[in-house]
Amino acid sequence: MLTPCSFVSLKHGRPPAISSESLPVDPPATIHDDCITDEGICEVRGSRTPSPIHFFNAIVQLAHIAETMLSYMLKDAPWCLPGHGQSSARELDPIRLNIQIRLVVEQEGKLAMWLSGLPRHLQFDAETTDGKVKRQQKMLRVRYLHIRLMSHRPNLLSVIQAGRDKTTVLDGDFLRSVVMASVQQCLDCACDIVTMLKDTNGPEDMGAWWYHLPSMCFSPSHA
Amino acid sequence: MVVPSAKYVFFSFSRLTQRYLYPTTDLYTALGTLFAVQGQELISKYVDCGAADSAVDTALDYLNKLGDVSPAVARCRKYFHSLRAWSDKRRSPLNTAILRDMQVPVSIRAAASTRESGRGVDSDIHLDPMSISSHDFGENAGEFLCDPTSGLFLEPLLPDLFFDI
């Protein structure tokens, strides 16, 4: 439940209902269930598909990254129902934009660390003939792109707002170039998501039902 | 009478379930973002938006291919197609007069209902501005919150997209 909560909250810009800080639980051991016996953990015999717990842990780590971004975004701005907040909170200014950029750069760092920390078989460029592992790679990549897109989207919206309000906030070369690079990244992620899904063979290619639990619960409100 | 085996029923159900649970939500997010940049002068001045147009086409084709596996997905697909029509007209250099009056289809329900009532794509993009407001739907909050598919673009971040309604 932590994963859908974090992703959906990020999409809606609202505080997460579940915080991992209040649920300090270590990640599960990355072993197959049948290796857990009454006597303890037995050794894996022969070569077999790596435990799906690797995938589970990677998804949960992504949810934590989403959660940290939300916590920071909403730290000094209490969340209100849409239409009930103070409109002044949405005004665009260089300070807010700089803080936003810092946050995005931090997120980029966390995502890069997450990427480099992935088990070898789940790395996006890892060659495998195992159908299950392929599905896990694809799902992780889509989720990674999605959270990256959501990290950069506030900058995209700020640029649209700047164009609408005809403000001078983006007149500075440095700020403009950084924000536009962020917008480009956001666009690239959106294009990559489309390409990823297009290149799949269909729903069967993307894995087991529980990968898509967030979609099941919250599909209609996800644009 | 032929009775399907339990295995057949299980796999049929599994395939159907996977279609329902396919991560279209990620596609919706991507599509919403791609539509947001279309026609944005400030962005197109500094960012290469060429890939966005073809990505929109690809995504819409893919939604068509996926099919209307549920009423919610069907409405989302119609909504994005109406957004496409809106976007095309908005960018057309010949329609400057129309542009002033154009309304972005901010509601899936509105887009779907206008189609269902027999009006075409043109109708989808001329919604009653009094009935849909992205910034203030306080009076209609109960209505919007009751139907999650209707408020697709009414989340806190996205109202910024409606910059020239």
C-alpha cells in the first residue's frame, strides 16, 4: 500500500497517507520462499531465477524517493483541497523556482543512486532470456521514468505559468537554461514511457497483476 | 454442453484481469504532459518538442489498440482524443478567431457526454465555461469528488495548463 500511496500522492501533489517513517520495517531478505525452512535459510541449489523480492525491494525504494519529494514540497505549504487553498501560494517567483530546481536535482541524485544500486539482473541494459526478469526490468523502467517525469513536471508547469503570466522570472540565462533542461527531461521521460509501452507485446508482457495494483485502485484519476 | 475447464477459466480471467490492470495510468500521465507542451511558445523556443507530437500519435494509437476494457478506460480514451482535436485546432494558424473561444476539454465526463449526445469533436472542445472551471469548482466539489473520472485535470498541479481559456 505504501507504493500506490506514494505514487498517487505525488501525482496529486498531496501529502502521503502512509509515511514510511512511522513504519520502520527492514526490507525482506532477497531469497526464495522455498529456501526458508524451520531450521533456517537453506542454500540455493543450482542456477535459478533470482528472487522476485529484488524487484519488490526496488519498487519500494522508488516509493520512498517519491515520498521524500512530497515531504519536502509540502513542508512549508499545508495542503488544501483543490479550490480551497490560498491562490498566493501558487505565485511564481525566482526563490520558489530555485528551491524547486534544487529539489529536482536532489531527486535526480537519488534516482541515479537507485539505478546504480539495482541488482545486476534488473539493470535496464542487462541481457536476459528469462521472461519474468524481462517483465521486471520493463516494469521498473516504466516506474522509474514515471517518477522522474513527476519530479520534473513542477518545472514544466512553472514555465507554462510564466508564459501565461508573462513574468520576467525566466529572463535570467542561468535560471532559464536550467529550467528548460528540466522541461526537456520531463518531455523525454514522457516520450520514453510511450515508447516503452508501445514496444511491449501487450498487457501480458508487463507482468503479474500485483505489479499494477496502483492502476487498479486509482486508474481514472491518474493523468 | 461444453464445460470449460478450470484451467481455461483461470487463464481467461487472468488475461482479462491483466488487460484491466495494464499500466495505462503511466500512459495517461505521459499523454497529459505531452499535451501540456503543445503550442507553448515559450517552451518550443528553447526545447525540442518534435518528439512530443509523434509520441502523442503513438500513445493514442496504443490506447485504441488496447481497447475499451472498462467504461473508465473508454472515457479516458475519448477524452484524450478530444484533447488531440483541441490541440490541433489550437495550433492551426488559420483559426485565430476560433482560438479565442476555444475551451480545453477539462473534464472527461464533458468530453464523453458531448460525444454520446451525438455532437462531434468540435462539440467536445466547445464546452460551457460556466459548467467547468478548473480553478474554482467549489460549488461543484461534491459532484466532482463523487466521480473520480470527471476531475482528471483538476488536480492541484494541472490547472496551470489552462493558461488561455
